[in-house]
Amino acid sequence: MVFSFTATASFGLEAVVKREALALGLKNVSVLDGKVNFTGDFSDMAKANLWLRSADRVHLNLGSFNASTFDELFEQTKAMPWSDWIPENGRFTVIGKSVRSQLHSVPACQSIVKKAIAENLKAKYKIEWLQEDGPEYKIQAALLKDEATFTLDTSGQGLHKRGYREQAMSAPLRETAAAALISLTYWRKGRIFLDPVCGSGTLPIEAALIAKNIAPGLYRSFAAEQWPQVDRKIWTHARHEAYAAIDADFKPEIYGSDIDPEAIELAKANSAKAGVGGVIIFDAKALEDVRLPGSYGVAVCNPPYGERLGTVSEVTKLYAQMKSLFSADDTWSLNVLTADEFFEEAYGRKADAKRKLFSGMIKTDYYQYHGQRPPKKP
């Protein structure tokens, strides 16, 4: 059976997620603000959860209708075929959103939708109360201009929860964002990768997962794995395919360094848990002591900025050290994500490309300096 799915994405990263979806062979891929839609069966759902590196979650689309009153919202929600998805003992929560809708009270909408679904299930299963001690179903009821759209979250925890980073330094970059930043560069697995301010190692680890072709969701579980509608064999097969796809013999050149020895120890532990412990060379080293490990490399970094680092003079010094390092070799490409709007001034050069992205709720810019392309191999 073919279903409609939506992979959610952070603002500015929809094109990256679309590219990943097409590479997976997903069908009818289209983009809206913050969303990448596709169609497929449960096998495609499992593949998307395992392999999408830059998406936030994968939702199963259930349907939509117009509702301008709470009575309309209740009755039309109650009429939907909820028992097709939620078993008699299913645990379900409702997450509400409302944008430019007459039903602007999100708590009220959530309560009405929850009650309507409960009434539907009690009537269908001929019971007086719901146990809700079975598999979990997270329902999103989003109202936009009086159109109510319902989806089921197939992922459970967000897809950035790869399972390798139980601990991190302050204000870490999400794994999904790190993968997207790498995807937006010219780096490919045959080129050197460097993060000279790597913190707990997220960017080098994501680069290593890409280089070794390791599915980012391989070592975690998903909400839909517990759904009785989805045959367990589908997930087993998808994981076997993912294991078989790992490029075990390839040895990439990936480096990460940081001035904090504690951060480097954490990065090493995280990389080992991610299955790439022997792939990345980590070093506790100040930025001013870093040396470029070859030519035609690509550096991607998310340096401490604003309150994360301290005074403006400290930030300016860091960016000047970065300029000193990378201006020594014009074959290197540098890509920097920061919220500091004076970055180009402090770095002393206008970026070749600049993208507006959001890190959580913080507006950031992605400054990209393109180095020379490596010579083509005969």
C-alpha cells in the first residue's frame, strides 16, 4: 500500500533533504516550507528514517479538512479512521499547532482532538475506557488558515538523536544540521575533512558516517517499529541492507581538533559509539597551533560565538587565527556557521557564498570560502 509522508526540515535545509530523498529513490518528492513530501510504502518509511541525514522527523500523512469552529474540529476528527492506526491499547498524544486560524487556542485544539480520537476508538473497540499501555502514537494536528492537517510521527525521537552523543559540550550543533552543513560544501569522501574547533566532534563524526556510508539511524530505534501495522521484517530487512552498504574498507582523512582536552576525550568516545572510532584523528590543540594536513581539503566548523565564547575581542582573535590558517593554502575551502554578523569583517574577506540558516531558534549565517578544485584524475 502506498502512503503519503512528510520529512520535516529546518528552514533553509529543504533542498538538502530533497536531494537525500531523491538519492534514496523515494517517489513524488516535492518541497514546501520546512517540509519534503514523498510517497511510498512501509519499506520506504523505514529507509527514510534510517538514511535521511538532514531531516528532523518522518511523518505519515493521515488527512486534512476545513474547520472554523471547535464543533467542526471535533466531529470531523472523530469521523476519521483512527482504529486503522491506533490499536485498542495504543498510547497516543496530540501535539497542536495553529497559524492564522480562527481556532487559535492550541491547548483547546489539542484537548478537543484528543477527546474526539478517544471517542472514536472507544466506539470502535466497544470499550468504556482506553488503557493506553501499548505502542506510542504521536499525532500532530496542525491548523493553517482553518485547514486541519493530521500526521503520525513515525520517528519517535528526532532524527538528530543518532545514539552516539549522550554527552556534549555546551550549545552543541545538532547532528542533522551538521550533516546538512557538510552536504552544502564541495567535500567528498576522497578529500581531506577538517574541523579545527570540533568541540565534542559532531561535524567530523557526521563526515565519517558519510564517508563510510553508514546510515545515521542504524544504531537507534523508531516509533513505527512498535506499530502492529508494520511487519517487523520490513525493519529487519532495511537494517540488513544498511549494514551491507557500509564501506568497511575505505579509509577517509578526517581531522578534528579543539583547545579543550575534555572536549576531545568526549569526541573520541562519541566517535567510537558511532562506529567510526578508528576513522577520525582527534587532537587537543589551540586553533593557532593547527596545521593543514595536506592540500585540497575542506574545513567545516561551528566556532563558539557570541555569549558562548566571551568578549568581542576574543571572537575577533579567533576569526583572525582562522584567517591565518586558511589563507596559507588557497586549495582549501572553509565553511563557517556563526551568528556573529561581523564575521566577514573580522575574517578580513567577503565570503564567496552566504546562506541564512537557523540553529535552533538562533538565526545564523553559513559563510563559504571556496578553494581551488583538486585536479581531475586521469
